[in-house]
Amino acid sequence: MKLQIFCLLIAAVLLTSCAGEKKEKKLEMVKVTRGDLAAFIPSTGVVTPRNRLEIKPPVSGRIEEVLVEKGERVRKGQILAWISSSDRAALLDAARSKGPAETKYWEEVYKPAPIIAPIDGFIIVRNVEPGQSFSVSDAVLVMADKLIVKAQVDETDIGKIRVGQKADIVLDAYPDEKTAAAVESIEYESQVINNVTVYQVYVLPVQVPAYFKSGMSATVNFTQASRGNVLLLSLRAVRRSNGRSYVFRLGENKQLTAFQVDTGLDNNENIEIVSGLNEGDEVVIPDAATAQELLSRSRRGGPMFNPFGSGSRGR
């Protein structure tokens, strides 16, 4: 009997301890810092040639030699490949059956036709190898003058985008690399993609990195405004209610209080604190339920709340 009572007492102590642990919450804290802030409009896009040009042979026939590789930069007027017309290819095949001397003679008499680069740019597709036959309707090479990013901007944001506006490009394949860019042009006609009306915005990098490749997915952040040397706070620490912004601070006896602050610019990470806090002040990042309870009490004139469950005030 004594053993049973002892066991019951131990169990009661353990349950009380566990209950106390469940009540205790670990609050996430964050400090107000000072720095620069840029507000931007995010969008998705894809790397694409600004001008994509398919190069087709001047005559139907057989490719004799290809002088360029994919990714190689070329200049306007440069010879990219040599092609024999169908007649020349047939004549050379017949000459080869008669020996090297006959072949050399006809190679000198009947010259191949060059395939010429029509613009300055680089090769993005090579569809040809020596010995292949092509018609005048086949694209043997594809060129681009410069790679850009074609971004899709929601119609609700397109009014904030202008030609010349600065932007940053981050490729999905290279998430740690940021490329400076600017808006080159904006389409006048919208498109509906997944039931969302969007406009195509062409974004031109200041300098195209070597790792850019046509077809790569990208995130484009259009700079809307920027400010330097301002007070910054994590956006997760601010809650908005009825057009006002609130933060939460831990006071005496672990009481959590909602304070109204004035805010300015914000982006996906931080928000500008205009007034209500000072550099170095520490605030709490509350969970959704706690924030809702505090804001509700604040509207009733009793913002005090104990998040640790050991009693509360302000009811």
C-alpha cells in the first residue's frame, strides 16, 4: 500500500512538471537595426534571346565544314560554315571515284558557298555537322544578339513598372548570384496565364554573365524605392490591424504588450520603422494566435498578456 502511494506521488510530481514545461514558451526575439532598405516588386521570368535569328543555307546541298561552336561569339559578315550545292556535292562524289587529282581539280573549279553571320552575336543552336544535307528551308544555326529576361508582371503591379527602372535578376540555377539589370521595354498587350492577367516586361542585364543560358528560369525584382540609413525590423515582427502597425514587447513579469509604430518601406524581409522604436530595441515575434489575442485586447484597452501561461492581466 505504501509503495502504491509512493508511486502515485511520483506520478503526480512528473505530471506537474510536464504541465509546467508545456506552459513555458520560448519566445523568438529580434532587434531593431540600422541599414539600407530597398522595396521591390517580385516577378518570375525566363532567359531568352532579345533577337533570335535562324540561319538557313543559301542553297540546298551538303555541309562541308562548320567553323563555329555553340556559345561562340561571332561578328557580322563572319563565315560560319561552308556548303556544297547539290550539283557540286554530286560532282565531287563522282570525282572522288576517279582519284585525288580529279577531286582536287573540281574542288578548285567549283567552290562551295559560305554561310555568313548576318549580325553580331553568338551561336545558341548548332543543328549541323559536316556531311549532312540541308534544304534552303532548314535552319542550320541559330544566333542571338544578346540574352535578356522576359518577366511576367501581374496587371496590379504593371503601373509601378517603367522603362529604365532598375532591377535584379537571380537565376534558379544560380541562387547566390545577383545580376544588375534595367527594364528595356514593356508589352502593350496583356496575356492570360493560369487565369491571371500579366504583361511581358523585357529586362536587359547591364552585363550578361557567362553562365546565362537561353531557357533558364529567373526571379526578377524590380526596384520600387530605396532608402539608406533607416531603422530596420524583421517583417515577421510586425502585425497590421485596421490600417495600423503593431509590434510586441516583453515587459515586467513577462507581460507581453502591443505597441503601435509608424512604418515606411518594406520588402519580403524587413520593414522601415519611422517612429515608435529605437535602434537596439528588442521585440517579440509572436505566433498568430498570440498576436491576434494581443491586438484584440489592445482594441479593448487592455493590451497586457502573459505568454507563459502563469496568469494574465488586462481582462
